[in-house]
Amino acid sequence: MEKSGPRRRVLIVDDQEPMRLLLAHLIQQDLDAEVTLAGTCEAALRLVRESAFDVILLDLMMPGIGGIEVLKHIRTDSANQATPVVIVSVLVNAPVEGERMSARRAKELGANAVVSKPVDRGDLIAAVKAQLGA
């Protein structure tokens, strides 16, 4: 298969290593992208300040300041203010109303798309492709 143009750069932010690795595998396999992994909010903040990405996959439920604060920092104080952010979170389907994050609310906070956990490969790839304009 012939490749066109430079590889896309994708940042995956999730505190659970198995999820980071799964998402990286899916993205690399289906989109032939260069993937960078961040397992903490602090690592994610450092990376978004230092490097530009084509899309960011972000978990919300993370120790430390949490994914929502990371999203706010991305939108206000980083080299990735305009970078599409895809929320990948169990909060989208949380059983308790107070813990649930609606797709509408995530978009109000600055997300471009939302994919619920457990991740459906087709939904994930479609969301990322839509943000990349692929």
C-alpha cells in the first residue's frame, strides 16, 4: 500500500497502560500514525506544551488534575489549542447520573468528539478519521 504525505501524530492520554497500548495498536494499525503515549496528566501537559499533534485521545478519569483540566489547559495554554481532542472515557456511559459526562458537555468543554469505553474499534477509528479529515 502506497503512503501519501507525512504520518499523522497522535497523542494518547490514559492512566491505564493496557488501554494506552490498545488504543496505540488500533491507531497504528488502522491509520499508520505516529503515536505518543502519556500515562499521567502531568506528562500530557508537558507534551502538549512541547509538541504539536494532529489529534489527541484523552481519558477523563485520571489521577491528579484529571482529564477535564488537561483539556482546559490544551485549549488555553499549549501548542495544541486548535488540535482536535477525542474524549475516550467510561464516563460517557457511567451508571450514576452525577458521574456521567454527556457528549454535549464534553464538547462544551472543548472536545471535538467522544468515544465511550469499552472502545469499539469502528467508532474509535471513525472519530479519529473525522477529526483528521481522512
